[in-house]
Amino acid sequence: GLKRYAEFVQMMPASEAHHHAHVGGLLAHTLEMVLAALRWRIGRLLPHGASAETLDAKRDHWTYAVFYGALLHDIGKVMADLRVEWTQAGRSEALRWSPVTGSLVDVGADEYHVGFTPRSERNYAEHGRQGILLLQSIAPQFALSILGHDQQALQALMAFFSGDDRTGPVAEIVGLADQASTRHALAHGSRARFATAKARPLIELLMDALKDLLRAGGKLPLNRNGAVGWVCDGSIWFVAKRLADEVRAHLKQHAPEESVPGESKNDRLFDTWQEYGVIEGNPATRQAIWYVVVHGEDGEGYSHRLTMLRFPLEKVWDDPSQYPQVMSGRIEVLPGRDVAPSEDQAAAQAPVVESSEVPPKEAQQGPKNVAAKGTAGGVQAPRFAKKAKMEQEAASEVPTERVIEVEDDGEFLDQADTAVAESRRPRKSAPGVSADSPVPQPLPTASSNQPGPVALIPSLPPLPNSKPVPELATRFMHWLLTSLHTGTITFNQSSAPVHFVPAGMALVSPLIFREFAAQYPDLVTSAAPNRFGLDVQREVLKAGWHVPGPGGSNIHQFNVVKRGAKVGRLSAVVIADPKRFVVQVPPSNPAVVPVEEEGQH
């Protein structure tokens, strides 16, 4: 299927000016999606609500449904978004290619030319419908046979392609994979585009408009009562709505031919800045917006609660000597969404200087530069950050991808999970945990746009009448929940260190505690071979989150059942009432059965 798909898409792009717009972008995007989708598929029990025997019997059918959903998700782009013409040796005229006639290899093309359909003529509904049309041309016969033997899985795939089901398991998993690949490409991917591309990326339009407005001075007044922005803590903070309105108005005036999201779609502008890593997101919400109080101390003594965007100075200016003067005062970051709309609106309606020159107060606060010819108001034109520099920085931050391999029985398994008990070397810190920080970083909330099989509650809830929770236990739980959310740690699958059971969330002992100790050896008091990881387990038990085991023990025993037969056994600490920590708790794994219930199976 992969080889046949590659014959169809060749080296075509996934977009004209957005993500994966480079040569070979569509194939790269699709492969990233397929890998991510298969990783998330193994964390789902499909079909929902089925018995252990049914889950095992239907496993491959649903895996193929997810695989082909991800593989063919964007195949329609080659018809709806692109205009591909091909030529053949001995023939002078170029022919328009349509995927329904077969791949370019099938039609005997020697060369092809990629152009782009005008935006007004693109039919985005074709993206999915082409998947139905081309499934039989791309999937081998044995794959179609597997899909055809499970009508529920096949119908879920067809409903996804047709757009009739946007919330089913195939749509959910493929959607998460699509978002992950797109987000990674925008933050770290190539900025190269086809020579035939005419549309300009929205991020370029937004940044050019922002820099033009900053050069004009009065359009975006800074560091005073009624300003649009303030410089503080290495960043320039802008009132979100006012900046969006000014940037949009500037683009309508100076680039009317470009397509810019309308006034009701400010979130699209915010998302674009965040996707490309130009603004710093709010760690409490993982969103672009910050909720702050601006305290001015320049003699006016003003104070405003505002919703703001935070641009690190180096993302806007190349030369630190060009940075604007730091504000006289401070910016207080508020937790969550604690901001009064009325005060935010009042501040947004404060008078704005509409002159092309820098106001006198700002001229005194700004850097002492030598006047340059041809610049408004005699102020030297600032040197803004170059796109190449931003791209170079982004490229240096590309994370290492985890490798997913296939076991002999066909299950996808992350090999790092099986070898963790023997591994004791320090590893790269998981997001949200720092050995140097006394308090774990906030975790994504249920409304976060971050992908992952588990949505997380942002803080660990206290137990009623409980003793103080050991710091190491808090570190461990934040690490665990973040790792589940990002997919670094799997659950409810073969060799996973976490399983959801009727009694709660089972943490395989000592496997999961050794994994944490291996990543953070400086936090572990004892590294003796027979104690490795058990110190972590002891501190977690002190927190009182667990379900006491039988006979006064804190450890529960489980049988692993496959096709009705016992194939293994595991020990686990069971965390009670996991909905205290996890939003939308996954269903229990029917293959993990408490030993005391073995007589019932």
C-alpha cells in the first residue's frame, strides 16, 4: 500500500504555502501521519465496548481501517489543490493528470509539472471522497479482504472518507495524527516551496505587517497608558485583539489581494503565530493568550487587566541593540483565565497615537540610534529577525522520533518500553518535569490542542484529610501523566507499563518506577541494584493515592489473558479513582484480570 501510494503522489507538496509545501511534502506528511496514527491506535480498544475475545479477533481489521484512513486522508489534494500535467517521450503536448486514470507510472509519464488550482476553484470536499475512490487502486487485495471481513471497521473507514462521521474512532485517531504532523512541520519543518506556488504563507504576511507597524511607530504605541504593547521580561507583549485588528487592517490596505482571516477569526491569527513558534504560549493553558495585569510606574500609576500575546524579542528583531526600551513597571501573569473583560475592553479603547512618528515619550525611552536616511521621524529603521534565522533555530529543536517496530504477532510495540527495567542511564527529560525545578510545570488541560490518548487535569488534587504528599511522588505523577498524554508511555497494550482496570490505574511494578528512576537518577536516594526504582514506589505509596492490596499488601497481582488463556502475570500498584488525575478515563483492559477473579474466567 505504501509503495503504491508513493507512485500516486510522487514528489508533490501537501500545500501551496502552509505545511509540507516542499518537494515531497505530501508523502512526508502522510508517512508521519501513518506512524502517529498506528501509535495511537494501539492505545484504543476497538471496537468500543467489545469483549476481550472480540477485541483480539477484530484487532487487525481496525488497524487496517486506521492505517488506510491515515494513508488516504489527503490523497484528494492531488486533484482538488494541484494541477498536474505530464508528458511522454515522443509527444510534445502535456496532458492533465487525474488520479482516477491510475498513477503517473500507470499512464506512462516520463515527466510531470506541478501547478496549483486557484483557491476559488478548490473543492476541499474532494480530499475525503477521493480516498473512497482510490482505496481499491492503492490497497493490495489481502488488505481489502481483511477490511471486507469486518463490516463495522469498513463502515467506519467509509464514513470517515465521506465526511459523515467526524467523531468516530477512525476520524478521531487520524485527526490527532494530522494535527501532530502539521504542528511539527510548522514549528520545525522546511520552509521551501514549489517554484510555481503563488500564495504567500500567512505567517509571512503577519510578520511583515507587524514589522511595518513597528517601523511606523505610532501605529503600535509602546510602554505607556493606552498602549498596544509593553516590553518586559525579554518579550514584547501586545493586547491580543488590538494587534490582530491593526495587522488585519494593514494587510487589507497594503496587500488586498491576499486572503486574510476575517474579524471573527482572530484565533486563526493567534494560532498561526503560535504554530510557527513566533510567540510564546501560556504554559498554564498551552494556548496563545496570556492573562495579565500591566502595572505602569511611569508617573501615571495605571493598572490594566489584559489578554495578551507574548513575542520574544529575538523573534521580531535580529539585532539586540534595536530592542525597544523596557517598560517602567511590570507585568503580572494571572493564573488560568483570570481577566476582567470590561477592563480589557476599556484599555483597548484608550487613545492611540496615529502619527507616523514615534511619540515624544517613546522617543526618549527608545534606544539611542543614529538617524538613518529615509526613515520616518529620523529614527533608524530597526533590523528585524530574518526568516532564515528563525528557521535555523526551529530546525535545531527537532525532537528525536520514537521508532515503532512490529512484533511477530503483528502488534505494534515500542521497544523502549520492554527494555526499561534493564536501562539505568539518564534520559532526556519528559515535558513537564525538570530535575532542577522544585515544582513540576503545569500540564495540558482537557481543552488543550496537544495530541495524546489521555487528557490531563492540570494539577494533582489533594485527598481529603490526607498528609502532605512527598515531593518525589508529585514529580513522578506529573511525569507519568505527561508521558501518557504525549504517548511517550503507552497503556492498555502488550508490554505497556500502565493498564486501566476496574479498580483504577494499574502501574506495573517495578517497571514504571524503574523508568522514572532511570530518567531522573538525581532524584532517587538509592541506586542499589535490588532497590532501583523501589524508592520511587515507596514515596508514591506514601502519597495515599493507591488501592490497598489483599492481605495488607500494597501490590495487586494480575493475570494477562489472551484468547481465553493465561499468557503472563504482572504485579502493579493500583491508583484509585483515576478520574481525579485523568479526564475521560480510558476503558479497562479486559486482557488484564485480577488474580482473585481468575476463577470467573
